[in-house]
Amino acid sequence: MSQKLNRRSMLAVSAASFLPHSLRAAESEVLSGVGPMVGHVSETSAKIWFRPDQPGQYKLLVSAEDGESYERAFQAEASETQDLCITWDVTDLKPETRYQYSIIDNGTKSTEVNSFVTAPDAKLKSKISLAFGSCADMASIPLWTQMEEQGAEGLVLLGDTPYIDKTDLRTAREKHRQFLSVPALAKLIRHTPTWGTWDDHDFGRNDSDGRLPGKENTRQAFVEYRANEQFGHDDQGIYTKFRYGPVEVFLLDTRWFSRTEPSPVAPDKPTLLGKIQWEWLKESLRSSDAKFKVIACGMIWDDKENSESDDWGTYSHEREALFEFLGDQKISGVVLIGGDIHCSRLLKYKTEAQVGYPIHQFIVSPIHDRTIPKLNVPHPDLIKGAAIPHVWLRLEVDSTREPAQLHAEWVQMDRQPMWDITLDETELRRD
């Protein structure tokens, strides 16, 4: 049996069948709250998030499934200052290994036993699958279940997940609690690593930029209710990245810094990313040795061609500078992912002169049922486009093949066919 099939089998096995004695001892009353959620995982670590109903001390118990001696407890306090949200950092793990976990209070209550699998060893060949989606409401729809059924080993939320549309802290927290309590989503994230960035409606308001008053409140709520590896820098922004086997994903923040300072690439024009995020992105891409590099954000990478300004077309000076940088540094394997527009689209930009190969953009939106057909506009680089409800993107990367291959598939909730594309690593590098 292949390594990939072994990992898929691990994901399908009930965690309760590996319940260690320390977890059984705590199992008497069910501990209520929001979550738990598996956040960022690496080869050797994981973040586990939970929001209990009451403040106090809580313990995360973690045990290895493979019979090894890993069995540890991690303590944390739920406080009102963080809206009772807790994130534990679980360390000293092994790559591509299944672990079980449960959360207990100081008494007799515990959560059910759940599990997670650490990321594959990046030095070894593997085949992985990630789910991407944007624009979701509070409906418990089969789409979330379908992601797991089709083998998604991680979930990436691209923004408008959820819709908040206010900047007061109380509302932002309430909306995040409601979203993470959606039954089908809650079931998925208990054992599926979850990462996220935001777009305008979870940042604050429609078509909003970094000048929005109150953005510090929505950032605080986002940091409390997500478990990314990092959240920007110095309490600014929420950009992050993660490596998962043969792919590295760079999740950008295209809201917090926009129009707050001159562009680092064109001082006479406003910025989208801000100087520090721009330098972080360049250094992160330069240092990545992943076969494929996904640069993802909430907004689309071209022009919506409407009255709104929240798209990369408005900041084309930074997009073009990024393409020039990829070409100058001979960075291979880059694809772009965007959301926001309630349409799904596939574009292939003619960037051979700048980058050395064509850059593809995968737009996936919406998870909910509200489409905007007028935003499915003509474009000279458009290959496919449609305004279809309940859509997510399944991204599979396979480095067990020669050459390594990336396959992107747009998936409808009702399983009606859409489109897909397969790219191998030789198509995404300078000759």
C-alpha cells in the first residue's frame, strides 16, 4: 500500500479506537463550547483551538496512535480578555503521524476524543490534497462534508468566512463563534488542519481598505478565533504561510495595509501589501524549496471591472512588481488563488516574458448560494468562468510522479461537472 493510501486510511479511522487510559479517565461528562479546531500543523507541531463556555484552567491531552510513548498534557487558561479562546501549541511531534487529543476541565468534563495528522516530511515524495473556499454563510451545507469525502487533508478559508460587516469587537466575536459552530464545518475542523485569511466582509465592511476605523477589533477577533502559525507582524495584519509536503501556501492580507502608506514598488501610488508584508513575501518565496508555491488571498488578481477598488487590478503596480521579482529570482512553481467575486474562474496570464512561464489564477467563490454573474467579465487571459453557487477548489499536489504534478479542480456541492486543470512542474519554470 502506498504512503498516500496509508495517510488517507489514517484520516478515516475513528479516533476513539485509540483512546489512551489518561483520556478514558476524564471521560464522564461532555465539555461544551465552540470547537475544538485543529489549526496550523507542521511536520513536528500542531495548534489546537477551543473556546469553552466558562473561564478557568483547561488541559489538552495528546497521545500518539502508533503505540509510541508520546502522551503529554498542555495547560492553558480561558480568560475573558481573549473571549475565552485558547490555542495550545503541541510540539515534538513526528511527520505524517496520527495523534489523538481531548480537552478536560479541572473537574470531570471532557470533550470527545478527536485526532489530527501532522504534515508530511517535505524532504520525501508525497501526494496531498487541500480544500480552498471563500464567501460562506452560517448554513450547515453538505459542501463541508464533501471536502473530506474527496480526500481534503487541510482547509484554507480565503475570506468572507464569515460575514461580519461591522467593526465592533462584540459583533466580530459573535459572528466567528456562530461560524465555527456550523455543524458540518465544526465536524470537519475537529480533525482537519485549518488556515485562513480575510477579505472585506470579515475585515470590516464591503470594499474596505486599511483606513477603516475599528479594524483593530476585527483583527483581535480573527486572532482569537483562528490558529494560524503567525498573524502578520507587531500586531499588524494577519498574513501567514505554511508548508504541506510538496506545496507551500502563502496567505496574504490584502486589507489591513492597503492605502495606509506609499507602495514599496511605486512611491507615488498607494500600497496594497505594505512594505513589511511585501518584504516578507519576497523573502518567503526566495527561501521556499517547495515544488509548487500557492500565493492566495481573498481578492482576485485582476480587475473586477466595477466601481469597487478592492482587487489587484487597482494595485497593478504591485502585481507587476511581483511578476518581475519571480522572473528575476527564477522562482518556479507559482500559481495564484483568489476569491471574493461570487464567481469561479480560471485564468492563464501571458507572463512568459516577465516570469519565464505563464502564471495561472484559480478563483473560487462562493461557498454559499449567492452568485454575481455580472462579475464574470470577459478577459483576454480567461480560460473558464461561471457564476455557480456552492463551489470549492480541490488542489492536489503529487511529487511521487516525475515530473511533479499539480491538479486543481473546481467542485460543485451537487457534484455537477465544472472544470479542472493539471500542470506539471516543467510548465511552471523558466526554460
